[in-house]
Amino acid sequence: MNALFYHEDNSFLDYDVGNLLKKNGYFVESITNFGNLIATIILLRAKLVIVKADNKYIHDVVEEKYLKDTLFNGVNFVFFDQSKSQDLIYRRSFYNNLEMVVENIKNKPQDSYQIFNLDQHLISLGLRPKYRGYLLLKDCIKYCVFLNQYKKLPMSKIYEKVAEKHNTTAKNVERLVRLMLLQSLKKADTKKISEATGIHEEFFKTLPTTNAAIEIICGYLDFYI
């Protein structure tokens, strides 16, 4: 499983905390930029985020009800109070709390993290999960739909981030997504899909650039989250 350590001052994970996570099979990634934190939660499907930053904005975002029910559904945030970093009693209490959180995550079903039924909506567009580009498209969409109010990234950067996750290149991500779109829509009933979604049938027939296609799909999905 993946855990994220968010900080803003070049901090390091406490030795005991690092051992606890390693013992429970966690891979820990360190993040210093809040926009990247949101993106990495999405791409790595992180279940645990340790926050060591005295930033009220972060607390407000994490506690925002809509985000808790969607993007952060199934994500466990544990906050460390930096002002008490030298307090041994506080550090022990924090460790015990983290230990309980880790144990609770272990006992939850593995599929508890779900933003919304993305597959259902993509299949309704005639897209086919059997193609490799389908999985890459899903990760691109998670960026576009959920990050637009936090950090607007150019599509090329999104391809790069998805490529890192899948150990490939940004160019290959774009190519495989487009190939999947072409292969899927060639066999789809575009008139029926157009009537169901409100997306003009011409989109499915001509298929604009991959970037434009993803933006159109994200616009459609935006109504369902």
C-alpha cells in the first residue's frame, strides 16, 4: 500500500513511524507541494497521509465535506503538531494513534477507496476496458476532473504524471489513449451514445485531438461527481 508524508520544511519521518509503516507493507512518498499531494493521492490511491505542516488551509480542505465524500473517501489523514515535536509524551501519543489508524486500514476491505463509478460512465460512452489505453485514460480523467479547482495542469504534464505511474512515456500515454478511443468508438453506436449523453455525434465520428477528447469527456463526467 501507499502512504504519503506531506511537509513544507524538509522534514523527515520519525524513525519509529517509518519502521511502523515499513513493517505494515507501506511504500512512503514524501510530498512538499499541496497541488502535488492531491494529485499523488489520486494516482497512487494512497490510503494514509501523514501531514506535518502548520497550515490551516490544508486542514480546511481535508475537512471539506464534499471532498471527504469524494476525493478523500477512504483516505486517512493523520496530522502531526509541529509545535509539540519536542514533547516526548505527544510524540508517543501520535505514534499510538497512527498505529491504530494503520490497524483500521488493514481491517477494511481493499476496495473501500472509490471516488465514483467511473467505469460505468466511460462504458456508457462506448469505451472498452479491454484496451490498455482505457486504464491510462482513467488516470488522466482523475487529474482533470478532481484537480481543476486546485491546480490546472497542461495536458502534457498530466500525461507525464500518468506515465510515471505506469513506467512508460508521456508520448506513449497519449498514443495508447487515442488508440483506445479510436478502437472503441469504431464499434460503438454513436447515435445512441450521443442521445444518452448529449455529446454531439460528430465528436464520436471525427474524434478531435486526444487532448480535446479528454476535455470533452471530463466535461461530461463533471455532472456526475
